[in-house]
Amino acid sequence: MIKAQFQLARPGFRLDAAFAQPATGVTALFGPSGCGKTTLLRCLAGLEKAEGELWLGEQCIQQGRRSVPVHQRRFGYVFQEASLFAHLSVRNNLAYGWRRLPKGQPRPDFDEVVGWLGLEHLLDQSAASLSGGQRQRVAIGRALLTAPRLLLLDEPLSALDTQAKREILPWIEGLAERAGVPVFYVTHAPEEVERLADRVIFMQDGRTTRMESLQQAMARPDSPLFVEQGAASMIDGHLNDELADGRTPFVFNDQTLWLVHARKPGGKGARVRVLASDVSLALAPVAGISVLNQLPVTLRALHSVQEGRVLADCELNGGQRLLAEVSAWSANQLGLHQGMRCYALIKAVALVN
């Protein structure tokens, strides 16, 4: 477990944050700009002199004002702007901390980390010649090669344009699992949380307000993640190879969702995002329709989300959740109620993975 409690006061701002989270996977620190996400991350790293305590497993990193020095914590930190040595090659940037690990300290496999981040063809280039997305991949690789016990990413995509973000996201996905390092990831972008996180710590006005698994956060109709495109669901599974007709099977709990023009399979697992507004409900399978995906579900609850609209919280076979947004008129006509079995209809093109 990672347990933390920090208090810090500045003119016009006060941090009063606490959490206890598993030391695995990706924990997103999510909230609006100025809510204290980066300050909390810097407290974890020891870069901010806050009062409180921090435990990593059984080791006490900080208690009161007594704390383990930054350089002895073995935490990797990646800033919003990749702080690379412009006069060095990519290879030498990556190897900077790796070569300086203490004697007896197990070293990460250099070539393996380079392969995880797709940096093989960049090793002999100057860091000054890289694109923004490439620089951030090198910065993440350099942090991983210092054998960190915790990896802290401070809005690593915020300085990148849309295309660069698309390019780097697949490399970050699954990184915590491959490297075996817990990750804390600061962002105010819901799409990054949905795609990368295993759990979410919500922040507001310097306080940690709620801590949930991603599935719990996505199942709440009032989730702060649902700001722009409305409610959505995340389904975990894996991608199989694309078929000749352009469809890609996404398999989960012995069921299949058909995707169109999906990303190529990359790793053990994958995650699919489904907007609630793209899900319709039917009392039985529908024949003679172009909708490819028709999945049996059980209604867990119905929520009124706005005038004339209802959000249906459904459970798929195997326990994963799926949200469907329908009109109140349709819900009444179908007689939707808790515990009811019905079918969710999802267009293949509506699925975003």
C-alpha cells in the first residue's frame, strides 16, 4: 500500500490531502487546473516541504518534517516538459541515471525499456532533434532506467498537440504492468484517465475528495469525468487480429464486441470506451439491423440525468458495467426496471479503443 497525508499552506492556497492506495497499476490524480494535483505529486517526490506522512509498503518515507531525502527515495519523476540534455544523444540521455545506479542495485534491462517505448531507431539521434512526443517517451524511459519504486508523471501530455498525444498514448498504456512499477499520473483530461488509469483520486480546492476504481468512477452518473461528451463506460478485454473485412474482435468475458478500424493489438490487454449516448436498449435481439453488437445485460439501476433523459446502469455477463442513455419516454414504453434482462445495441463505429 501507498499511504499519504500532507498539509501545506501558501498565500491563497492550502493543500490538505490524504489517501491510501494499492502499490500497483496507475493511479490518476484528476481535477481542474489549480486544484493541487501537481503540488500533491511534488509532496510525494519530496520536492515540496509539506507536513504529514508517507508510507511505501512498510517503509516510512516521511513523518512530520522528518523525511527521506529526495535522492534516496528512488522515485522517478517526469515533468510536463521533458527536461532532456539537449547536447546528448537519446542513448546517453537514457543511460544518464542508469549508469549511476549504486553498486549492488539491480539494473533494469536497457534494451527492454527501449523496446517498451519504441525508441530503438532514435538512440543515435540528438535529443534536440526530437519531436515533443519523442522527448516525453525518452523522459519516461530515463525515469524507468533509474529503477524507481514509484513513477510520478506530471501531465506528460499537456504540452503536446493532438497528433503527438495520439502517438504517445499507446506507449504509455500498460507501462506500469510491464515495468512492475506503480504510477501516479496527474491530468485534467478525462480521456487520459479513461484510457490509462486503474483507479482515480479526485481533487478539488487542494483536497482529495474521493478515491475510486476506474469502474466505480465511470459507473456514477455524476462522475466528474463526464464533462464534455457525457457518461461513458470502459470495458477491459483484449484485441484479436483484424479480419479481412476491416472488423476487429474485442473479446471480454467470453463475449465479443466488433470494432471498426481499431488500433493494432499491442500487449496483453486493451480497453474500449463506449459513450452512453451510443447505446440503445431492446427487450430482445433485433434481426435485420445494421448494428453489429447486441449484448445481453441486466439493469442495475435507472437515473434521471436531465429533463426527458434516463441513464441506465447495466451489468454485462461477467460483471463489467455498461451505461446506456435513453429517453424517459423509451424507458417507460419498454417498462425498464431494476433487475430486468434486456439487450444493449452498440454500433461498431461508435466504439473508441
